[in-house]
Amino acid sequence: MAAADRARWSPGVPVGLVLGGLFGAAALTDRATGWAGHPQLLLTLTYAALAIAVLMALAGIRSARAVSPHRVLPLLLVLAALTAGYVRAVRAGADVTPWVLQGALDRGDALMHAGRTDEAHLVYREAHQRFPRAFPVLMRLGSLNYVLTDFDRARRYYEQGLEVSPPESRWRALNDLAQTYWKLLRPEDAIRRYWEADEAGIPPSDRIDWHYRLAWAYFDAGDYDAAMEHYDVVARSGGRYAASSHYNIACALAQKMKRAPDQTVRLELAESAVDHLRSAWREETDPTEREALRTGVTGPIGDRDPELFPLRSTAVFRALLTEIR
């Protein structure tokens, strides 16, 4: 055997290959079953073991008397391929949810979509028993209990989810937890969590929903100016909540009328509120929502929106009634 061959196939090379194979098998098993919960770490160890084996082979060639390019180039290509594969695998494996768990979650999601909440609950509960600290399981159980209006139980699941949330999903846990606090009539806690969600990095696609939810929390906390600021962002967006945001601004202005120092200010607030009600009426295109708006403004006494009560004695509001009856 040539000196270059003896140096290249030093004992460290097969050891590195064997370790790489073992770590790789462990990474695949962990990704499938979640037995260790660290597939990314095992993947890194796999890459390290194989890369070391290649580097030791290269070192052996360099120590030989005659360095042959046709032996060095394939090893360099192998190292480059290993590095590219490792980077690709890490990016593709950003979601480390085990495959067996993902399959259970998919079944539960299908049942939820079909309205079979009891069966979905059983699937999620079984997944929770096997993976009690899995973020996607905790978030789904929180969402399911929220739908079932068991808000306190939903809060507990969301709080547990927040403890184990990946950095890129932390905003979601905070946002859903904030909404649950609002449902529990704890608007101040909801506001705090909404702003923490903002700091965690809410994606642009969810930004309008965040403004709308935060506005509701501020409204219920009695901070009508802050509520109107966020409702206004939603109203200007022209999206699905635009009409209801105009309506809610009108409600906030009506509540501010009760605190106004004199009649002149109250009339200015009333005029602005009626303008927003007109905007809500113009922009609402859904027949069911339009009828609900009409009922809240002009319906029987028991069905009228009590938050608009301060407006009802004003001339501008009575003029509006003739327009939308």
C-alpha cells in the first residue's frame, strides 16, 4: 500500500464515519419520534463527525510524500457537499416537531375543521400526554378551550406554551394569551401582553388584527383615546374590520361625551361620532352585519347599543336615524 494511502486511511477516518452514521441515525429517529427532543443537536454532531473524518483524510494526504490532486479534489467536494447538506437540513428542520406528533396534530386539526371538537380534544389530549412540553400541542389545546369558551383553561395552556415557545413563535403565544385575558375581563393584563407580543415581533400579516384586538382591550379598560388610536389604524386599512372599527370609534366618542366639560365639546364629539357611524354604514357590505348595525342604532329599546346612549338626545344622531332606518 502506498504511503499516501496509509496516511489517508488513518484509524480516525473510519471512527469518524461510524460516529457520523450513528449520530445521523439518532437524528432521524429523534425527528420521527421525539425521543430526545434534540434532532438539531444530533444533526450537528453528525456533520461534525463526518467533516472531521474528511479533514483527517485530507491531513493524511498532505503528510504523504506525494500529494495527488485526483485524491484531494473528491474529498474537498465531499466536504462542500456535507456543509451544503447540513445548512439545508438545518433550515428545513427549523420546525423540530416530531413526525409522529405532527401526524396526530394533523388529525386533530382535521377534526376541528369539521366541527368535531370532542374528538379533536381527545387527539390533542393524547398528544399532550406523550409530549407535555410541545409548543404546538399546548397552543392547540389553548385554542380548542378558547373555542369552547373555557377561557381559564385556555389561559393555562397558553401560559405553558409561552414558557416553551420558540423565539420566532413567542409573539403568537403572547397574542393569544392577551386575547384570553381580555375574554376573562382582565383588559389591563391583556394590554400588557399585547405590547409584549409587539416587542416579540408580530409579522405584518397579523398587524391589523393586533391593532383591532388591542383597541378592544383599551376600550374595556376605559382608555378611549388609546382605543380610538388603534381602531383608526384598522379603519384606515379598509379591511374586514374597517366598518366595525368606525362603529367602535363612535361608541368611544359617545363614552367620552359623558366626561366632556361643557355642551360645546359634547356636540363636537357627537358630530364626530355620527360621522363614524355613517362611515361604518357605508363600508359594511355583509348583509347580516349591516342589519346588526341597524339594530344597534335604530332597533327596539332592548336591542339598541347602550354605548351609543349619550348620542341619542342630539340632533345629529336623530338625523342619522332617518338615513339608515
